[in-house]
Amino acid sequence: MKTALLFPGQGSQRVGMGRDLAHAHEIARRTYEEADEVLGFALSKLCFEGPEDELTLTKHTQPAILTTSIAVFRVLRERGLAFDIVAGHSLGEWSALVAAGALELRDAVRLTHLRGTFMQEAVPVGQGAMAALMGLDLAATRAICEAASQPGELVEPANLNGGGQIVISGSTAAVDRALPAAKAAGAKIAKKLSVSAPFHCSLMKPAADRLAEALASVTLAAPQVPVVANVTAEPTTDPARLRDLLVQQVTAPVRWEESVQAIAKLGVTRAYELGSGAVLKGLVKRIADTIEVTTIGEPHEVNAFTA
């Protein structure tokens, strides 16, 4: 039986995440303290107490989710957690790299804070949007996006989540044109998401360029287990390749459905979703029902794992 670790991305944040874990486990508390020290402000307080509008700022959300996931991971590692492969959804790929030993937490916290800042600054607030579609395949979604795009106003498939769910991303005007077209094409759901920027589309190119510069001075080691990357939906242990993929990921679609399928083909039948929420558990169930996913983020879930 092979085991995968899965790490959630942006959208899984909530005020209170990690608070009880940090109170119950010293290593979790030290993980948050390490992040606070790196950033020079109390990220832990934002996670534990909010306010929500500050936590949901992209530059805060990204290191907050990462730190919470790694706090859970470190608690479980002390309790004998063993695993064969890792993957993360969008931002979660950074958590996966830390867990696999390819990236130091301090570097990941600093870089995800920058990543969030770069993404937010790439497109002025209000000029970009994302929307979730349910019930259309990729070919139909691409056709809708192409028809809704105009010079200077584009929309593209961004998250290929599986189970009939695709998220599109681009300029607000183009997304607004795509939504009624998606409903006319038979989408069961076509609704905008509450996000502050149009992630995973070509409008994020300025953010990708700035992230590449920031990553240039950071050491990536060979991960101890393969990492299934969002961009390729394939496992790799090549540090140079992983560095390139982290940059490409900013503008490329998240190929989550294919990533889960790749994990299943590698013989994984058990997975742990580490961090806040249970979004990935639901997605995996719709993609590969041969993989049993357990979510772990709270002390009682840690105790259940230990038992």
C-alpha cells in the first residue's frame, strides 16, 4: 500500500486554523513562531484570531496555509508518518516541496508571501476575476473562453479540478461574457469566485517573472520522494525542474484531475490531506475512488492517526 500526502491551496483558509494544534503540540507552535520571525509580523495571530479580511489578503493567505499544513506535517512526522509521494493544489505544491525536503520552510514562507504580493500586484483589483463551471468538459470550456476573449481581455481555463469542475480565470469583462455562454452550453453551475486576482492565467506573467527572480537565490534540494507537479501532472525529483515548474505554475492551469490520476497509477491507495479544510478529499473521491483520503488538521484528527 502506497501513501500520498496532499496539501490544500488558497481558499482553504479560515480564522482559527492551527490554533488548537499549536496549543496542543509544541512543534506546531514552533512552526508558527518560525513563520512569524521570517515575515516580521504575527502570521500566527492572523491564522488563530484573524481578522478575516486580513487573513484573506493573498499575501497573507499563501504563507498562512503553507505554515498550517507544515505544522500538521511536523506533528505527524514526530508520530511516525511515512509516505511515498506528495502533491499540492496550486499553492499547496509549496507545502509539498517542504514536506518532501526540497525546500526549507523559512524560504517557502518568505517566497509564498512574495508570490501572493506579486500576484495581487500583477492585475489591479477589480480588473481580474475567476469563476467555477460545473458540467462542461475541457474542450467546451476552452471554446467558451476563446469566444469570450477579446484583444486585451482574455479568459482561460485555470483549475482542472476533476469531477466536472473547471475554474476559469482572466479579465473581469471576459469572465462576465463567459458565464452566460457557459450556462447556454449546459453548465450546471457558472458562478464567480470570491478571489482578489485572476490566478493561473497569462495575466499573471508579471508575477511569474518576479517570482523567478526571487527563486534564483534559493536552494532547492532533491526531494526525498517524488512530487507530482501541477503543471505537468507528472512526478519528478529534479530540483532544477521543480524550480522551473514553480514559476510556470503561476500562469499555467492546475492539472489536478490528471495529477490525482497519476498518483493512482503509481499504486497509491491511501492519502492524507494535511492542513485546513477538506476540499481535496472531495475532489479525489470524484477522480479516483480507489484512494482513501483522510483529512488531518485538528488535534483529535492527529490523535486518531496516532491510534
